[in-house]
Amino acid sequence: MKKDYADYLLKYNREVYDNIAFNFAKTRQGFWSDSNFLMDEIDNGQKVLDLGCGNGRLLNVLKNKNIDYIGVDNSENLLSKAQDAYPEFKDRFWKADVLNLPFKNDEFDRIVSIAVIQHIPSINYRQQFLKECLRTLKKDGKIILTTWLVKNGSKYYSQISNWFNQIKSWLHLIPLDRNDLLIPFKDSNAKNLGDRYVHAFSLSELQSLFKQAGFKIEKSGYTLDKNNKKRNIYVIASKK
């Protein structure tokens, strides 16, 4: 993907999330139960960065842990929702660019990033994102990351399995990369409030990206829904 188009998509996605913040926050009141086990990686006394915190819902599962919490996002409207929902953490929600974090080296014990990397366009920017995570983690610190799984049979899978579109992307006849999607966000009346840029990862692709960034993968796989079916991809990786 060309850099100027990736830059456009970053700005575009931020604007979409600002526009849908109210409706989006209503659909994200709790943390996904299938991902609760990931929070076992966080211990009392640790400094934790919630990277792409949105409306702050991660605090629902971290509130009983004695941690030093900071949540960052680039959407002012989602941060406002987070501050309204968790007023006791109001000064712990910061607006920041996940590609250029305003933190010193070796600052955090844990970084949690839920469904964020999928919104970062281009391999170069995804590598930059993970390198920023690596930089700001302490030695032996861990990142806990999830991304959506676009499953075979889902309404979006046909888009990433359409070889005609994939060939056009390889030949740079369309600006999106292979396995890139524009997924609508609809309100309760089925009105589309904005199309979000999403990259549909495979587990092997995500693992490769972590290794290239210099992480040691501790665990990886899929979260499972109540019917024991794959829901999201996750990676837990440490700083060597």
C-alpha cells in the first residue's frame, strides 16, 4: 500500500470512530467473555497500557487488580465516553497516536491491545505499531493483543477470498492491500454510520509480524465462543 493512502486511511478511521463513538460505546459496555483468560497475564502492582482503549471497557475486568493504568486512544469522542464511564480514571485516559507513543522506553509491564492492529493500514505501519509496543515495554514485559477473525462463512469472508480483487491489489490496480476490507458500522435502525478500514489477519500472518518486530511469542491461538467456535485471534508475546 502506498504511504499517502495509508495516511489517508489512518485519518479516515479516526474520523469514523469519532462519528460513531456514541453508538459504538453502547455496543461495547462489557469485555468479551471469551477473552477474559487473557487478563490472567496481568498481576497486581504492574503498570499497564490499554492501547486503543476506546470507551475504557477493559477496566471492567481490571478494576479488581491493583494496577497503574493508562488508556490511550486517538478518538476524542471515545475518550470522552471513557472519562464519563470511569470518572475516577479521568486523568488516566490520554489522546495519543499508537504509531508514536508519548512514553519513555521500558515503561510498562503489560500492554493490552484489543482489536486495534486490524485498523492499521499497510505492513510498514503495522510493524511501526509493534515496534512502539516493544520500545515502551520493560524487559520481560508482555503484550496481550487480539484482532478480529474473519471466518469462512461470514458475510465478509467472500471479500477476502475473491481472487479477482486480490489480483487487482497485487497489481496495484486498487489502493487496498490483499485481505483489506471496509466494514460498515450500523446503528440499531440498520443505518450505516461509517465504513471502517480493517485488515483481515490470519494467525500465521500475525505471528510472523510479531517475530519480525523482535518479540518472543509466548502463546497464540483463537478465543472461543460459547459454542466452542473460533471468535478472535490472540497473541501473547514478551520482550526478549
